[in-house]
Amino acid sequence: MSGDKRTRVRQMFADIALRYDFLNHFLSFGLDRSWRAFAVKKCRPEKGGLILDLATGTGDMARDIVHRRHPQKVVGLDFSPEMLAVAREKLAKHPSEPIELVLGDALNLPFPDGSFDSVTIGYALRNVTSLEKLFGEMARVLKTGGKAISLELTRPDSPLVRKMYYLHLCHVAPWVGGVISGNRAAYTYLPDSILEFPPPEQVAEIMRKAGLAKVEIYRLFLGAATVCVGTKESKK
């Protein structure tokens, strides 16, 4: 990630880090937990192995992976020191959880080729400047047969649901988020980024071009969130 967008997004997460978890749960009516659980179940293997969680934020996805998939270790990477500080506070209360937190850039991963059994990213595709480079890096650090799993907020399929969703997202979320976090701009960015984000089919095509095969699309809650799963196959 580079340029003005990187700077803006980094500052935004610095400002809302302490309220990030509460607002996620509140603004999604708690559904963010079940959506994350669905994505985590797509990781391989079922037990053991090494898993990378990109844009790990406050560590909820990484901790879900530990409890649901029981890996040897989860590496959680994020470019926000403030978000990682919150994640470290959580881990300090659960020192037995095999999670390593790393400050880094998802578009330039500091890991060798073929390092991980699965790579996840949750609610962060909208924050990167290049999906092509992101999925290219995910594919690069995956082992053959490994899974790339993305979870993102998307536009609902039903026109009626979409209308209600936009009302909540464009009016309720900025007001509540602004009051609680003190940063209304962060929760104005949220609906804008969702409305501007490419549809799941386009994301799946970018994944394929990056070297991920058998891409599956799972629409959750009438399309309000979408999980895409791709597999790294051996080069022929």
C-alpha cells in the first residue's frame, strides 16, 4: 500500500483503535462474529499448520483461527501500531494462544515463498491500493494446496434489503460511529468504500489472475458480507 490512501487509512485506524471492536459488533448487530467464524472454517488444515492473518487489526480473526482450527501458530500482520497494541493487550490475557503479531505491509509481505497453509484477510480488502498485488502476495506465501480466504462487507443482492442496508450504513453508522469514536470521517469512509468496492465476481477473477484456482464465492446475510476462497495449485 502506498500514497495518500495508505496515510489516510493508517491515521483512521490509529484514531479508532480503542473503539474498533465495540463499533464493529454494534454496527453489524453482532453479525461480524458469525461471518468471521464462517471464513475461519475455510482454513486448512483442520489442525496444525501455520496460518497468516493479514490486516489482523485487534486480533479477533487470529484468535478465532486459534480456537476453531487449532493451528501450530498464527501470524497476525497489520500496518497499524495502534491496532496491534490493542491486539497485544488481548493476547497478554491469553498467553497460551500461539499468535505472533507483526507490523508490516500486506502488499509486501516479509515471508518466504510457500510459508503458510492458509492466509486470511477480514474486512480489509477495501483498504488496500491494489487487490492484484495483495492476492499475488497471498498466493506467493501459500504452500501448494493452501487456501486464501477473504471476508469483506459487500452490497446486498435484494433491492429492498439493499435500501435498508444503505440507510443504516450511510446515516446510522456515521452518526453512531462518530459519537462513540470521535472520528465521524472514519465511519463516512466505511459506506463510501463499500459502495465503490468491486463486486465479488470481479474480486474472484482478480484472485484467479493472481494464481489462485477453484475460487468459491459465499454470500452471507443476503450478500451483506462475502467470503471468497481460492486454492494455490502446483505449477504445471
